[in-house]
Amino acid sequence: MTSVHEGLDLDALKGFLADSGVDVHGEIRAELISGGKSNLTFGLRDDRSHWVLRRPPTAGLTPSAHDVAREFRITSALQGTGVPVAPTVVQCEDDSVMGAPFTVVDYVDGRVVRSKTDLDALTDGEIDRCVGELVRIIAELHQVDFEAVGLGNLGRPDGYVNRQVKLWASQWGRVKTRELPDLERLHAALADSIPESPAPSIVHGDYRIDNTILDSTDPGRVVAVVDWELSTLGDPLTDLAMMCVYRHPALDDVLGFPAAWSSDRLPSTDDLVQRYATASGRDIAHWNFYMGLAYLKLAVIAEGINHRWRVGATIGDGFDRAGEAVPALVAAGLEALKGADS
């Protein structure tokens, strides 16, 4: 570990932690875990403790407390529920301390399964238990009383699905690099078949295996769910559908590497839905609509990556194939809608 990082003033941090009642033993050392295109993530250690600090980037984006503060608020509220999250330590909203807001949580030790290579280290039995636990946890999240845990104003659940259909069509108009009539057809079909939503819940918004931390020795146990920046209040079936759509092979092109969650070693989407229905007790109505909407969303996300790659705004390799995923995802969405409930 080193003690010098852009965007991280360890002396100021130590003083803030001490003033906030956090015991600090010795000097704080830091390492950059993720530079990302959004938030910076640092591992911190003193002589006894291990933490994770998150803050906005130092350049390229206007520093904002939105993402880190939102994630901290949600994970703080979920402490003690059936949803495992990192224990929260402290939040700073005063830009004068380190130039931007930041949050500190306890470090959660474990393994993250991102790629097919990571997944191949697990046995079939471990994968089955892991998937069962992932489904149980998302069902548990959807059963959390968001009013009781203080998240009643996290979002606007009324009209959530209508806004999602409009949002992703609007987003397509901003990022498209070519005309794609089938996507317009998919959007129109969705707009004409919006169902009545079930009771709202907290939705994670980006739930799959690589947004969790698994126990180091028991991959059948999830020790923390991470990446809550997209979380809001909405229709729980949109959350389930995104988890299922991420199983499509095109996810590899969207992410730019062979993704663990698209592996054929994992259960089918039908199996995931059945497991969720059993775990949650929910009626999975209008399922084809929700899958069609999730395919639209992932197609637009892929086109956004393609757009940024074409204008030279991506960093790293693997972004050149994202555009190829769009037609396949749109076609899958249209196929899903063929059997949509009326």
C-alpha cells in the first residue's frame, strides 16, 4: 500500500475519522482498488482496521455526492435485514475535507466472480448453491419494508414502468449510431402493453453474480451485495427480468469479456424465475413484457457503449464489440413479446 493518491488526503481523512468517533490506530495506508469511470474506490488500513472509501472522480465529471451518498444511505438502511451489505462506518458531505464527498464502509473479505474463468474455479454444486442464494437474496430485498427502514422517499414507485419505457426510448435517441427499426418496433410494442405493476419494492437495478461478494471458502454464501447506485423504488419484476436478461450470451460483448453470468453452467432463465417465484411467493404475471423491457434496456446500454467507443471516449479494451450485441438483444426482446400477456 502507498500513502499518496490523487483525490485522497490521508491526513485530512484521519482527522475526519477521529472527529467522527472512528478509532484510528497508527497511520492510514491506502491502495486504489478501482479508478473506474465513475467513483474512485480505495482500500484503507490502519494498524487494526480495514475499510473501503468511495468518492467521485477528480476530473472529467462534476464531483457529486449523489452516487456515493445514495449507496451509503441504502446500505445503512439495509443493515440488519436479510440482505447482506458492507457495514457502514461514516459519510462525509463536506467538500472542504477532501475536495468531494466520500463514504467509508468496512472492508468485506471474499471473492468476486466476474468472468467465466472465475466461474470455472467453482464446482457444479457450488454454482447451484450460489445461484440459489443469489435468488433468495433478491427475493428478500423485494420483501424489505422500505418505509420501515427509512427509504420511503428513495424513489417514485407510482408510474415506474411507464417512465422506464419512455426513458430507454429517449436514451436510444441520444446514443444511437444507426437507425434500427426493430428497436422502434420493440419500444412501440412495449408502450402498448404496459401492465399494472405489483406492490413496489426496493430494486437493485443491476443484480447479477459479479455485483456480489461471495464467501472466500464457501461460494454458496453471499457476504455482501454491492453497487447500489441504480437502486430505487419500483417494480420488483423489472429487477428479476434484468437479472435474467443478463444471462443472454450478448452480455459478453456488452462487458467486453467472457462474463460469468452468461455461462451455460448456470441455470436457465426459466429456472431462475421458478426459484424466485418459490422464494418470494410472488405471482410472475406479464413476464414476457418485463423480459422485453429488460432486453430494450440492455440493448440501449450496449449502444451507449458503442457510441462512446466510436467517439474515442472509452478507456481500455473490449468496447469494440458492444454494438454487435444490439440487434441480437432487440430480436430477443421482440421474441419475448410474441407470447406477452394481454
